[in-house]
Amino acid sequence: MGTTTASGIPLSTFSFSALPIGQIIPVFFTLVFVVWTIYTIVAAYHWFRYANNFIVAATAMAMHLFVSSTLALYAVSAMN
């Protein structure tokens, strides 16, 4: 008797090789980019609107863009 999941479905019916990873990954990264863009716009608005010092707000925005861009590039650099 084969191994089953908690719901009684045989594990042999789950085939991870059948997942269209080539189609899922671009959609996932597009959604992440859209969320990041909205977050960046909202953060920039609040930093520049409510900051006491423009230089501090500009530095924070530059650091945010540099660090998040570096992390995003690092994440996608292993994709072929």
C-alpha cells in the first residue's frame, strides 16, 4: 500500500515536475515588483511630506532604493 496524505489522496498523484514553474516565476516576480513599487511610492510620499529634514528623507529614499534593488537583483541572479 502506498503512502497517502492526511486526506487519503495517494502521494503518487502529486507530481511537482508537472508544475509550470517557467510560467509561475515571472508572474510571482511581477506581483512582487508591483507591491514593491506601491510601497516605495507610499514611503517616498511620507518621507518627503512629513520629514523635518529633506537631506535625511533623500538619504533614506536612496538607501531604500539601493538596498531593495540590490536584494532584488541578488534574488533573480540565480534564475536561468
